[in-house]
Amino acid sequence: MKSYTIIFFLLLGLSCNAQKQEVQKCIESFFEGFHQRDSSKIKLVCADKMILQSISESTTKGNKLSNESTKEFYKSIASIPLNMKFQEKILSYNIQIDGSMAHVWAPYEFYLNEKFSHSGVNTFTLFKEKDEWKIIYLIDTRRR
């Protein structure tokens, strides 16, 4: 009986870790598309009605919440000039899963033409539908 309990918890732990890896792979695919300026690649991991928001933090101007439509977002990705170098460096992933919902907290640093631009946190909410994780909500903070 004792060995069955150990095997059960071992398999449960492996299953949880595999799910977290699937979620992280979804987020990594999002950023691969972002860095390649490929909105069609990003669309593969995003829900059709994804919600996008940003919080700009400034001690002089105050905090501002802005919304962006998915259509505007995809258009902005595709229109990034090729001569512009940018990188969003994810510093870590904190992934929590409950059934078909996942939440990812991912601090980042953003570089523009190899110079530090700003930092903050991305938070993603994902929904698992038909064995695929899709991003349904993305909000980030931005501070200089």
C-alpha cells in the first residue's frame, strides 16, 4: 500500500510539471512570434477574443491603464520596422494551474536597439481547450 501511494504522488508531480511545461511553451511561442514580428505565429497561441491591457507607471505622470484590441496588437507587431532591434527578456516564470485555467507571472526587461528601455511584469491567463493552451488575457506593467 505504501509503494502505491508513493507511485501515485510521483505520477501526480510529473503530470503537474508536464502541464507547466506546456503552458511555458505556449508563452515562449508567443515571444518567438513577437521577436520575429510574426503576428500569424502569435495568433496560434492566442484566443480570438484575447484581452490586452497595459499599466504604465510613472512618478511624474501617474499610473495609466490602457486597452488594446487584438486587431491593433497584431497590426502593431507586423508593422515594427525591420531595422529596429528589440528584445523582451523574460526573467522567470511563476506558473499556476487549476484544471483548464493557468496563470503566468513573468517579470521582464525590455531592450530597444540593445539599450534598456523599461521593465515590469507580464501576466498571462490561459485556457485549455481541446488539449491546447490559449492565451485569453494579457496585462503588463511598464516602468522606466
